[in-house]
Amino acid sequence: MTEISKTQDNIKLWKFTTIIFAVLFVVAIIFSFRGNLTGHVVSGDNAGEKLVSYLNTIADSEVTYVSSKDLGNIYEITVKYKGEDIPVYVTKDGKYFVQAIKEIPTAKAGTATGNVVANTATEVPKTSKPVVELFVMTYCPYGTQAEKGILETIKTLGDKIDFKIRFVHYFMHGDQEEQETYTQVCIREEQSSKFNDYLTCFLEDGNSTRCLAKTGIDISKLNSCKTNKAKSYYAIDSQLSQQYGVQGSPTLIINGVEASSGRSPAAFLSTICSAFSSKPQECSVSLSSTTPNPGFGYNAGSSSSGSCG
């Protein structure tokens, strides 16, 4: 199978399990309960039939059961939807629909001592002007959390970095998210001097109409962009998202490599500054170490570091 084919299959799965069904569960919960949450295990066929029955109450086209596969801690259920065979997942008690699963890689021989696994993450390369891209969904509570955390950092670093808020290659929060993505990508590309002000306002309560007025966005220009150019702008983000292997919101990419960071302004500053070949004086600025709450609103801090996707 070619990489393009794999990507197309992945997109189909994302659309099926996120746009159509708008369902999100955390797979780690499933594994921590040894594959079932109630202790009552049913057969794969039984679990599959229950899942298909549920999917048919919310899908816009018929879903039919094809087969089941026991993965040890969970069932992989193959269903047919609009002529395509698509794998979805369900707990072994047949009660919980799971969005997707991703195997946790094991350490290579010689890289672990006891129960401590060596860090195999790719090192972020150092440059004189780091390229920083934060991939989010506009209505993902953890994406907005990261945006609130990084905005102060970006203001501090200014033109010392090349920064963009970008958008992942799928939507999980309905039409409002898709339309807001087009709004933001148009402001970013065509009214860039107002983008950070608009985003800062939007993160207060998600009221786009209020923030468009408050920040003086040219509505005529915005509407023209949304009609004629928004999807082309978004396609660039979508392509990059897939190229980087982005699997959730938020995902921080620095100099083309996924970087791990806390979500407070101070944590983002430390992470980004580690990518400079020679750190500017702005890296010594003291920023807040408080992590914003997920979702909208500038509330007290939270230790939550989840993601959508």
C-alpha cells in the first residue's frame, strides 16, 4: 500500500469516527481496566452488533457489521460504511465505543533499565530563528488551553521566531469548528496584524462575532476570503499536519520536529528557547508558570494536559 493510500484510509477513518459520530474516548482508560469496564466480557460478534446498532442511530448512511477481532484488551470491529470497510473499536463488555487505538512502542534492547524506558524522541534541531507551529482545533479545550499559554510567550519572543497557529487535518467539533477554522486562517493570512488580538478575544468565550467587531476585522475582506481562499489556505495546514504526523490538538512542532512542552507561558518559553542556536535575551524573561485551564476563559490554572484526537 502506498503512503498516499494509507493517508486516504486514515482520513476516512478520522471522518467516520470524529466528524460523523463526534465521539471521543481516551484509550488509556480502556487498558487500565484490562479491556472491560464492568468485568462482564461479551463475544466479539455481540459487541460488534451492539456497536453497529448504536452507530445506525446517528450515522447519515447505513452501517453494517462485517467482522470482529480480539486484540487482547479490546475488540476491533470492522464495519461497512458507504462501501468502505472501516475498523472501529469497542470495549470487551460491549458498552464503550472507542475512537481509535495506538500501540505504545516498547524500548529497544539496551535502552531501558528496570521499568524506566529511555527517551527516544527526535531531538529538535537548533536554528538562529526557530520555526514554531502550534497545531490545534478551534474548539478543542486542550487546543485553546495551549493557545492561551503560548500567546504570552509569542508576544515576548516577537520576531525572534517564525510562529504560526496552524490547524490539524480533521475536525471533531462539528460545523462550528470548520467555519471558525476558515475564519481564523483567513485572518491569519490576510489580516495578520490583528490575528493575535482576535485569538486572545476568542479564547475568552468563543464568541467570534463579538471578537470580529472588537478587533476591527474587515468583514468584507474576511467574507471574500472565506468564499474564495479559505479552503486553499487550510489545505496547506492540513498537508503539513499529515506530513508531521499530527495526531492530536495541541501538537507543538519546532523546526519541523514534534516537541514536548508544558502549557504555561514559562514552559513554552523554555521549550522554544531550547531550539535557538544562540538564545536571545528574551529567553531570560520571567513568565507565568501557571497552566491555563482547558476550554474558553482565562481562569485559574490547571495541571490538565490532555488532547483532542
